[in-house]
Amino acid sequence: MKMYNSKIWLGFIFMLGSLGGCDCSPVSGSLKAEKLGDIMLGGLFPVHQSFEIVNTSSSPIQHVCNNFTVTRLVQSLMMIEAVEAINNSSMLNLTFGYKILDTCSDVTTALEHTSVFMDRSSCGGSMYQAVIGEFHSEVSIAVAQFLTMGFMPQISYGSTAGVLSDKTRFPTFKRTVPEDDHQAQAITKILRYHNWTWIGLIITDGDYGRYAADRLLVRAKEQNIFVSFQVVLPDFHDQGNLDLKLNEAIKQIESKPRVNVIVSFAKPHHMSSLFEKLTPNASGRLWIAGDSWATSVEVLKNRHLNEVGKIIGITLFSNDTSHFIRYLDNLDLNPESHPNNTILQHFLRAESNKSHEEIRQTLKNAIYPSSVFSIGMALKSIANAVKDICFRKTCLRGFDIHHTELHDALAKTRFNDVYNFTKYGDLDTGYDIIIWEAAQEDTTKCFKHATLKPVASYMIKDKDFYFLNDTCRNQVENITRNVISQCSDSCLPGFKRAFIDGKPTCCYICEGCPANTFSNQTDANECHKCPDKFWSNPNSTSCSPQKSIFLSWKDHYCITIVVFASLGLLLTLIVMLVFLVKWTTPVVRAAGGPISILILLSLLGTFTSAILFGGKPTDIQCKTGQVLFGLSFTLCVSCILVRCFKILVVFNNFNDFNDSAVKRVMKKFFLPYWIIAICMLFQGIICGLWLWKSPPNVSEVSTQSELIIQCAEGDVLFFGLMLALIGLLAVVCFGFAFLGRKLPECYNEEKCISISMLIYIISWVVFVPIYVNQKETVRYKSAIQMVVMLFSTYGILICHFMPKCYIILFKRQHNTKEAFKRGIQEFTRRFRKRHRDGLSRPESALTVDSGIENIINGSFSNPYPTGTISSFHLSIENLPHAMSITADSLYGSSLYFGSSEEMNKENQNRQTLSGSQKLMLRIKKNRPELKRTSSAPMIMGNF
């Protein structure tokens, strides 16, 4: 690059040295086309694509141009046609003249020609007002710097290097084409559209190639597109160095089989040389041609397009070419008719062996619509600027228009009623996207082996490209369908890209999305988590709604549990109805009266709470179910506890407590309803704190494909305290019943209590570890608690109430006073026998004392064998002849009597004792002696 810039400055020094004189003749050996006019315009066209430096004795350094191109000839004719169109119009009162010179694509030659346009000696009476050209950016840069010294406007029809937009360095430069950053964006759009992320890049060393490559790298990186290799071809025609670079490019293409798309910003003759060297392993690639050679089909030379591969070109924006075709149709093809156009003469003489029709067709085949548009816009912009200037003042010749005036007018002018230059001197139009197709015999745009077909347009304003129609879209799809240019194969939906350290992000491996994640696009960078209540299998492209799982009313587990709970409710209601109807019978009165109704009400609440755990749970349902169970079962167990406590106080388990102080304490603490209330208060406090701090709530736990909805306990501590309190009461009840295990066989109330409490304790002891250790994903976790609740409730209902109901409903003969009389007579007989056999007094006395107490209170605890009712009424005639009783706990006194004749007489008169006070008064009147024995607290108030 330093060598290249040095050559430009050497050209400047040479030109500055030659400005001292006037040489109106062109540089020796160069081709030209000229015509005089009022306003003279210079034209620089690279008619020859390359040059050679030849050393001779007469001219040590001589540039020899070679590779004549019809395309550049036709472009020079486009300028001539545009000038003639303006001169033939009524747009101006002045005429345009021109002098077109061949630069041979060489900076030094271009500077030599530019010195002619800068000559101020008025040779021939003409003055150049502006320069049209050059096509190559590196040549235009040198020319623009030279023209800046005279502030002469320059309008390029093909230079696209971004550096030319710098108005501090190139204030007079303008162009009718967009700068290369837009071209880089257009190519990046194409690459991303087809997902070509791993590409090759070949450029020609120079301002155009390097700038275009730099911009492409920037734009491509923004889209995660990376360049696998880049080859820079030398700009100077050094065949040896060029061959080395061409061979390097071939090797890079062969060694990168995954790179199937190559972008090229090289010059046409470089691409021609490269295509000639393509090997079979380097062929078949898809080429994206920059605007430098996108329309130069001559690069194929003698090779067929299919041998090279596929080509998509980016060309400058085009327009209607019909007017220029008419110009060619009317063009005189006699070389002698164009003495002032040696460029055309050179071509016509070289084609003299061909017919005029063939020559004319060759010229038409070299028409590129983009060039017609850009060259025409350059001439129209100058014409509009001159018109604006001459509208404000009188213009007789070109000398009346200063360069600064023309420059300012160009910046403001609007031409074709659509376009105007930007503040950077650019014309932001757009690009045509073309495809190269193998030539057919009767095509109108054929050049040897290929034709060009526009298929889409890229609009700079929208920064996007648009297909011309569906047919063009399909053609592009057909060309690119099987072209894959990626470092790694695309990851299909359901997978994500896992990038490899030290490599570009387009090089990766594909990893499947784990369960409950998904990706629904190709080459996804990450797998997206499924939304709440959705799930997916591994490698999924979408998520499915989770199936809601809860203890549905239609579920057979729930149906079974609800049936048993409903049956329990029905049985409890039936028992309650039986007790209320038979309220005054001995069995109902002996069962506890109001306390039995409290137990039944608590069982109703417990059965109801079990039902609340069914169906789709809600927060209210969860809170109500747990709290209702805790309070109901606490009430039930506390009532049973009171009954157990009464029985222990009655019988000999407390016989050793002879101390009257202990008896008074026992009497003081035997407050049944207070005990029940205190137990309920403790449970109420626990439940209240539970509901306040962390209440039971609905829990949604996700499994692979299911959403399990059930009640969670909230704070497990309070749930445990609730169960612990009930368990403590149950253990106390069971302990009281165990202490009464030595009672006579006829006293089996304790057995019922023991069995029911044992069922409760075993159920919950088994439940707690199972419930706690179960994971949240257990589908029917609530059902476990429901089953345990039903077991416990049924245990109490069956053990406590079913025997009584059986007696009431099916053994009515045992629910009468006569049955109780027979029972007490049997009890008395056994007692006497025990006494005669010498059983210990405390036990015998206590047994009889209990019978006396039941006389006082109106009931007696189950004198029947096991399995019958536990209590019955006792009449006076069944009392034994000798008995001791302690009434301290009832009335504060003790008594002993040896006979009960008077009572029996009264009994014979069918007078049954009624009222404890009356009975005690009568006993006191007839007692022969007093004897203090054990105490027995009151059980019932009357008999």
C-alpha cells in the first residue's frame, strides 16, 4: 500500500512540473474521443483493463495498455449519447463539449490526462468545467486530489470507495453511485438470508478492494458471519506475483470444502485469470460479485459458467436503456466517420471482419443498465446545475461559469425530479441483484457463455432487498437451494448451538434441548424454558400444557373415600337421632348424655373435613379442611378423655389416695366441660397461629408432564403441633384405659376406649412418616390423610356407639329397669361370693362402693358380661346387707350401715329412690355405725 501511494505522489510531482506549458495534444499512444462545445467536460474511462511497463531506449518508462474492453467503450459512448441528448434538448442555450481519454486503469496515466483538464492556457478556446470519471476508486482518489487544487468538480459513475465521502480531503468529488458500505450491507443481507455464515473473500489490492473488504467484515460480524480465508491480489500487473496469489487463492478454496460461498471485490481481469486457473476441486462454488465485475461476463473467457460455479452479482442501480439502444442502432459503424473518436475507431477496425449487425450486437451485449443510469445522472446533474447558474446570470461561454459556482450548484441541484447529492456527495439510490445464467442461443444480452438477469433490488433507504416478482424469487431459490456455506451444520429446531472455544461463533456443535425447554428455530443460541404449567420432552420444538392432576371427584380413589365419608356422616346422624329419640332410656343416660352428643357432633365435623380434601383444591378449602379436622377431633378426644378420667376416679386405680387433700384436689379438677374447653382452647390457639403465620394453601408441583395440585400444610411446625396435641390426648386416654385393665370383666368401657384410641394412634403413627417422607410429586398425597382420618373416626364411631345402638335397637329387653335389676342381683351375688372367699377388703369394698355410688347417681357401670351395655339403673332392693360407702367426695361425710331392711320395705312398696340428698338423709337416720372408706365422686346427678 505504501508503494502504491508513493506512485500516486510521483504522478503528482510529474504533473506539477508539466503545468508550466501548454500541450493540447493527448498523451502519446492513448485513445480519445472529443467534441468542442460552450462548456467542456472531461471524461476518464478505463477502456483498457490493464497496462505494462516497458523499458525502451527512447522512453525508459512507457505504459503500454492492454486488454481492451468493449464494456468501457460502450460506457464512453453512453457519455457521448447523454451529451448529445442535452445539446439536442431545449434545456440550455449553451452546448456541452467533451474530451474522453483512456486511463488504461492506471493512476499515472489518469493523472497525465487530468493535467490536460487543469490547463488554464485556453488552448483551442475551451475551458473544462468538470470531469466525468473515473470508474475505479483508486484512480478517482488520485484524480480527485489533483482536481481539488483547481476546485474543479468531479463526478464519478463507478467509484464507490467510502473514503471519497470525506469532504475534507475530497471537497469537489461527487458520484452517482452509493459508497461501498451500502454494498457491504447488501451483500451481508444476501448472506444472512441464505444463512451463509462461513465464507471466503478475494479482493484486489487498492482503495476500492480494501475498503469494501473492511466494510464487509464489519457488517458481516454484526450478523455473525465470518470469513474463513482472505486473499489479496496485487493491483500492479506483475504477472509473477499475481500468479503466486492466484495459486494461493486456489489452494485456499480447495482446502476449505465447507466454504462454498466466496465474495469477490477483485477487478475483472483478476477474476478472469482466477477462473482460468480453477481446478475441479476449486470449481462449483457460488460467487458473489462486487460491482467491480458483477456485469463483466467476459471474465469467463472460454470457460463455461457451469465449470466455474454459480454467480450472483451486485450492480449499481439501473434504469431504462431503450434510448441508448436507439443510439447504437443509428451509430455509423464506418471507422472513417469518427476521426475524433479513436476509441471507437480502434474497436471498429478490430471488428472489420464482422458484419455491421454482428458489430452492433456486440455493442448492445456490452450494455449494462447501471452504467446507463449512473453516467446519464452525472451529465444531467451538471446540466441542471448549469441551468440554475445561468438562470441567475447571463452565460455566454464556459468561461462565465466558475468552478466554485458549479460546485455549489451541484450540491443544491435536483435532477430527474427525484435525486440529489447528499452532503457527502453521494447518490443513495440502491443496487440491482442479478444472477448469471448459462447463455441461450437467442438471448439479447449474451456475451459468450452467460447472460445477466436482474432478480431483486436493494434499497438503501429501507436497508433491505425486494424480489422483482415470484418468478425471480423461485429462480434464486433454485440456484441457492443446495448451497451450504457454514463452518458447522445448522442445528435443527429442538437443538441449540454450543460454541467451541477459540473458534468463531459460526463454528459450534449441536446440543439437544433438555426436558422442559424448547427451541423452535434453526441455529438457536439457547433453549427457552417452558412457561409455567407447560412441559416438553428433550429435543422439543414446543411445549405442551401440563395435565392438571388432583383428587378429582371422578377419580375412583376420591369416589371411594367420599362414599365412606358420606356413609360415616349418615351413620353418625342416625346414631344421634337414635340417642335423641331414646334420650331418657338407661343406656343413653349411662352413655354420658350431653357429652355423647358432643362426641357425635365432633365426628360429623371430622367426616366433613375429610370430604373437603376432595376435588380441585382452593386456599379456603385447604384451610377449612385442616382446621376443621383439628378442632373436631380435639373435641372428640377431649370428651372421651373426660369419660376415662371419671371411670378412673370411680374405680380402684385411685384407691391408694386415702389422703383427703388428694381427694379434694381430684374433686376440684374433675370439671368435665372445663377440661373440654381448655383442650379446645389450646387447639384453637395452634390453629389460629397457623392461619396467621403460614396457613395451608394450594400447592402446584410440576413433574415431567403433570401439574400436581394439592393442599400443602404451610408451616409444618403448626401442622405437627395440631397432630401432637390430638396424639397427646389420645395417649392419655389410652393410658387411663390401660390403668383400668384390672377392673372386673363386666366393666368393658375401657376396652372400647382402648381399641378406638389404639386405632387412632396406630393410624397416625403409620401416617406421619409416610406423609412426611412422600415427595411433593405424589399424586394422591391428600388421599393418605383422608384415609387416616376416616380410620380414626370410624374407630370411635364403631367402638363407642355401635354397641349402645345395638342394645337400643335390637336388645330392647336389656334397656329396661328390670334388666338392670337382674344385672345388679348378679353383681351382688358375685360380690358376696368374693367376700366370703376372703378377697381383699379394698377391692371388695370399692366394688360395692361403686354400686352404691351408682345408686346415688342413678346408674351402674355395666354389670353385664362383656359385650353388653355398660350402665343401668339400680333399685334399692338389690343393695347388699352390709356395705360401707364414703361420701366425702359427694357430701363431706362417711357412713356405714349393716342392714337395709327399711329400704327393702320401701322397695316393696314400689318406691324407687329418687334424689341423692333424700337417700342420704334416710341412710343417716338408720346407720348403726360409721366407718370411713374410700371416696367415689359423683357420676350422674339422679337415678
